[in-house]
Amino acid sequence: MLQDQITQYTAEINAFDTKNADELEQFRIRFLGTKGIIKDIFDEFKAVSPEEKRTLGKVLNEFKQLAEAKYQALNELTENSKLQTENSQLDMTLPGEGFEVGARHPLALVRREIIEIFNKLGFSVAEGPEIEDDWHNFSALNFPEEHPARDMQDTFFIKKADSSLSTGEGRGEAKGDIALRTHTSSVQVRMMEAGQPPFRALMPGRVYRNEAISARAHCFFHQVEGLYVDENVSFADLKQTLFYFVQELYGEGTKVRFRPSYFPFTEPSAEMDISCTICKGAGCQMCKGSGWVEILGCGMVDPNVLENCGIDSKKYSGFAFGMGIERIANLKFEIKDLRLFSENDVRFLKQYKTAII
Ligand code: PHE
């Protein structure tokens, strides 16, 4: 009889208790599963007489609700107790895991130090685009039309999608070339075009040259260039400024010497050496035994460059200089392989976090 079965199962359900997930699942399958007891009873119910249906229907629904409620209640308890055992396995007294603190890139540290030194002399900072036209990177800077630096060997030229641009006339488009800048002297041109002297600024930035990557050369590197234009600026100002810079950067007593050189945009031009920071002039691998290392190029801004930028070269004169940050960092930290700077190995980068604050 259905009524008897229900009474018996009700007792069973009321008595059932567990916090074990497997046992609870057995219970669910046995009573509430698709082939479970409740399904069977409902099937049997279809066959009973209409009078019985009236009374039994209610009993049956209550029975079903009882089974479902039991299952839900026990399921909650089981989940809770599972969480509790997991929590009890956590040792809240263990120290937490520390989080990694990053470090400033050695090139950023050196760039900042260079900028700080020149700040004291009143130099501000100017920036410009890395993708440049021929005018700003070459022509305005007095590079002869056939200068080898314009050659595909050294410069990364950029193809323009709109070829009508390449036939452009007038300054800057004389050759119609667009390239990745090969030096930040292009920013000097932009600065001089935009205003009138006095100018006293540094131009830090990334530059590109078409070189095979090795320990000693890379297809991109970083520069800080400097420009000082005013009335009556002389080579003595240039020497004194750079001498001060070197004393600040590498310490007092560091010697400097200037060797005549050539740059299209300066006249006269020089390269500046300092006494080797590693062996203090005694001779070592870094200075190849000479006691001197070259750190920058410099010179008096060529009057042609001033005129190209709309500045009266009879009234104004100026000096400029440019250095590679990698080279300066190399001498400061003895980093011999240029590739380390762009590999982003944190073990390398973290060594320098306290070198300069
Ligand atoms: N622009 C030169 C270079 O990239 C450096 C330089 C700047 C030299 C200013 C002289 C004056 O090599």
C-alpha cells in the first residue's frame, strides 16, 4: 500500500543524518533521483482510485517536500563543514608572502642623474618625436646631401603609405625621407625653430641606428644632448660646463681632455675624454690601456644651423653636446654588454636600485 510505504520512508528520512558528502549523494539518488523512490511512488499514484487520490495527493506532496527539505538542509551543513576543515588546515600564524618591489632601470637612473646635474646650471628638458623627417634629423643640421649617415647603412628609413608625400617640396622634404631619428639633435632643431634664444636645454631620448646587435652595438640606444644658445657664448663656456658635469657625475679630480673632431652641425667640433673611471688613468681593459675614455661629442653650433632655424647667427652663438646614456652607465656600473639593458632580466635590473637614489 502506498500509504504504508510513505509512512515507512518518512520515518527513514526523519532519522537520516550525515555530514558526509558521499552519503548525502546516495540519499539524493535514492529518494530524489530520476529513478528514485519518489519518482516510483508518483508513478504508482497514477493507478490509485480517484477517492484515494484526493487524500493521498496531499500526503505525497508533503512527503516529496520533506525529502527535498532534508536534502537541502544536510547539503548546507555538509558544505559548511567542508569549509571548516579547509580553514582549520590554514595556519594563520605563518608569515605572508612578500610582494616584489620593482627597481628603476639603470639607464633611467643615469638619465635622471645627468638631468639633475644640468638642472643646477639652469638647463630644462625638451623632448621630440622618434619618427623624424629628413629636415629635422639631417638637413637643418647641415648634413651634406650625400653624407654617409643618411645612407641605408645607418638610418632606418620608413616607407610612407601615401607616396604623394615623398615628392613633397621645400625644407624638410627635400629628400622626402621619414626615418627613425638617429640622434636627439633633431629636438634641438625643433626647439630653435619654435622660439628665439636664450636656449638652455637637455634633450634625452631613444635613438635608432642600423647596426647589428652585439655586446658593443645595438640598433637603438639612448642619448642626452644639450644645447646652449645666447649672446656671446664661447668655447670656454662649453669646456667649463662639461668639466663641471664630469666632476659632479664621476667625482672631483676626474680629468677631461678635448680632441678635435668633426660633426656637420658644429664648428669647431670636439670629442671629450675623461680619465678612466675604472683604473683612474693607470690603464685597464675599459680604457684599452690608455687611461682615457671618450664620453661625448660637442662643439660650437654651426652658424648655418642657427640660420636654418631662423636664428640670427651674427647676434647669437651657442654650443651643443651629445652623449650616449648606455656609455655613461657602462662607465658608472661597469656593464660591459649593451644587450643587458634591453633584456629586462629583473636580476640584472635590481642590482642598481640603490646605486643612485
Ligand atoms: N648628435 C651627435 C651624435 O649623435 C652628438 C653631438 C651632439 C655632437 C651635439 C656634437 C654636438 O653623435
